[in-house]
Amino acid sequence: MRGICYRCGAEDELIEGLCPLCYAQEHPLFEIDNIIQIEVCHMCGSYKRKVWQTPKSEDPYEIVEEIVYYAIKDNIKKKGEIELEIIPKISQLPGGKRSKLIIPVEIIAYGKLPKEKEKREYRKEVEVHLNMVQCPRCSRYMSNYYEATLQVRAMNRYLTEKEKEELDKFVREEVYKRLKKDRMAFISKFIPQKEGLDYQLGSIGAARYLAHRIKEKYGGKITESSTLVGVDSTGKELHRLTISVRIPEYRVGDVVKYRDKYYKVSSITEHKVYLKSLDKDDKLGLSWHVAEKETKLEKKWEELSRGTVIATTPNLMVMDDENYEIYEFDKKEGIKEGDKVRLLKKDIVYFVEKEGENGDR
């Protein structure tokens, strides 16, 4: 409907008594305060929206851009169908003794309000104030806070130095992954022990996650126990959890004794160990609860005697590489003359496996 704009006097198509230009001046595409405040942790770079957020990037400039983007997004009020461009003007980064960093930001909107026919552009400059504080996670980390202790052990023996190194690397890699989902999944304290490794962790969930990841990779058994450490302001009891994961005493290729018979460890899973008999074709799977109590490591794979296949027909003939004695076994599939094999010498000599089948640890 055409008419006279009551604001400027121009004759035009009116919107609520105003020409399109005056209507646009009276009705911006968005509203936002000139100064936006947001808390940022000076230690880890996390920032607070409704809850504390971990930045997606590790680059300092990208972190500041992300913080500015969400500070604007959480505080802007759109009035219609608009597209936004947020342009932070970063000239410096947080650091030193500054308790606040001010980032000028230009906001450009393109769109229209419900009563408008044509799209338009609207610009506004604001400031995002990054208030440098210490987040609750870092505060707890600095005070050595922890909710659970993860103990990594081996069944019926101490962890070797090589195993400790490998497991520690695995745990730290998994902690790094977990931190993206659980901000409290930090290692508050690492305590190497003669028998294994201890980690004090910021959350119970992280300790349980790590224990199950170790069990998935190495097999074994998990146990939990709790200790009362106090009560909170409501009278609720506070407990600290100790989670122990015990990896197997042995590995694939080792020989174990189970109910007076010898078996090669053929595979290990999260829930079971699978054994293959050395004197017959019997195969069986034992849960870790049974395996820990009823199996015993007889020989590690690298400790087994070595031999060389000198004939394959009519039976398998193997010469001991140490004393040159000749042993005869039933014919084996996939074995040819010249192959190196592993043997277990007890009251009789058992054929264990061809070298290479176990990856030659």
C-alpha cells in the first residue's frame, strides 16, 4: 500500500507507516549488545557457554575465532531470515598478565524481515571481551584432584619394562581421545610401580573406559573396589574407585599348562583365551576368570627350543638345532623341508608351531 512515510515524508510502499528505508533503519535484521563477555580458561583455552567447551582446534588463532563465533552466536537475536558473516579482527592473542582480551568484531547480515519484500544488508561492530579465568577442570587438575585410580598389572607376574612402556603409550593415547568427550579425563598423577602402572584420573568414567580399552586390546580381567573418602554438603557419601586391569600372564604363541596338559595359546580376546593342545587336535576357550586360576605359563614363545624340518614324509622329521637330535611327529599341514619350528621339551618333545605363524616376537 502506497502512502506518505510519517518519519521522512517520502511517498512509497509503506510497512507499518514507514517507507522501506525508514523501516530498515527502525528495524535492524538482528539485535546484539555492543559488548559481549565470555569466560576463557587461560590454561587450556576452553570457554564457557552453558557448560565449558574444549576448542576443536589447537591453533591459537583458530581457537580465538571459535570463541568469538560462539560468543556472537549465543547472544545475537535474529529478527528474520538472514545469513550472517562474523569477522573477528584479531591483533593479539591471550597471554602474559592480561586478564582480558578485547576482540573487535564486524557482523554482516543479509536477508529480510517478514513484512519486507526485498533483501537488504545490515552491518554492526561489537566487541567480544575474553575474560581470562581458570576453568573448573584446570582448577581440579592443579589441585591433584582425582576420582579413580587405574591399576595396570599382569596375572601372576610383574609387567616387563617393555610392556610398561607400550602400555603407558597406549593409555596416554586413549586419554587424549577421551578428553574430547570427557573434560575430566585427565591424568592427575602417574605412579610407576615395581609390579605395574598406576594412574590417578579425574573421572571414574575415564578410568573405566581405559580399563576396558586395555582389556579389548590385550585381554585379561577387570576388578573394582571403592574407598569412602568423606561426605558432601548434603551428607552424601563420597567414594574413590580403584579399577584394576590385569593383562594375561602369557601371549599368543606361548605354551601354558592346563589340568596337567600342555597347550599353545592360539588367540586372546577381551573375554577369553583360546588354547590348542600340543598332543592332539583339541581346542578350547577359557574365560579369564578360569584362566587366571587354572592355567600356568610353561614357556614363552621366545624360550622354546628351535628345530629344522629335515623330512615331511611319511612323518614329520625335525632336527634339534642345539643338540642335533632327531624327533618324529605326525605329519603337519603347511610344513616343508627347511622350515624352522619351535619345540617344547618336557618328558617328551612336543611340536609347537612353525616359525612365522606367530609373527616371530
